[in-house]
Amino acid sequence: MIVAPVAYRYARSLMELAQEKGVLAGVHEDMRLVGSTCAANRELVVLLNSPVVKADKKDRILERVFSGKVGQLTATFMGILVRKGRERLLPDVAHAFSELYKISKNIVVAHVSSAVPLSAGARAKVLAIAEKQHPGKSIELVEKVDPALIGGVTIRIGDELYDGTVSRRLADLRREFSKNPYIPAI
């Protein structure tokens, strides 16, 4: 997901304020809720992006959607975003906050794609590989089932990709067989 740089500025400000107030974990949960709500409700994102809907109406809608579900600091922060005319950045700010929180807590996300759901043994092996590559950090697994892989697994941690899938091996074989080492004698 591509996040606007200004979203990181807002997320960093919210994070610093939450640390100062001692409610960082609560604000992190609030921002996860905001991000998942925006991801699940396209209508909410369309409303936030709409130039036709007035800011006070957007503020009231956000207040109704999240009242009692988020803390005071998060609610106030969302109100500030609306007053500044930056409410369209709310999903990006939630995503950026999550990334900054994980960095501050030394959490590394490992995205695992496999043809079938991982067994407990396979999950333990993936965690061992990730912990070996990133010592001293907590590993968070995000699993995805992709039948197109045929078999095997891909692990993406940051910019690193480990590809041990059958489809990758087949592509390598195809590439090898496309080379013609036979040169006819004339």
C-alpha cells in the first residue's frame, strides 16, 4: 500500500502524543479499528473523500461511527483531521501509525503465501527462518492461501523474498530448457 508522506507526519504526531500521555497501546488498537473499518466500508472512504459533504457533517458521522469504540485522544485527533480538511487521509494515517508502532516495538511482519493453509510445524519453521534473519525482533506472521502457487511457500519480510514454490521451480526449469546447448557440427 502506498501511503502519502503527510500521513506519516500525522501518524508520527499522534504516536508522540500517545507516548507522552501513556496510552500508546490503546491508540494503536483504536487506529487498527479505524483502518479495518475504512477497509471494510468503501462508503465511509467515499464520504471522507467527498468535497460535497461539509466538514461538520463528516465530523458527526465519524463521531457516530466510532463513539464508545475509540479513546478520547483518537477521537480528538480525528476531529482535528476533519477541521484541517485532511479527513481523506484517515485510512492512510491508520496504516502509517500501524507501521510506525511496529517499528517502535521491534516487530517485523512476515507475509507468507502458500498453496494450502500452513500446518503448525510449517508455521514454526517459517518463524524460525524469520527469527534467524532478524534476531532480537518479534515476528508477526500474515498468512495467505494462494492456490496458484501449486505447492511450496513464499515468505516476504520487508524487501526480502524467499520463494520456494513449485511454480517458481517450474519457471526455472522452463528457462533452463529454453537454452539450447546443442550446436550442430557443420
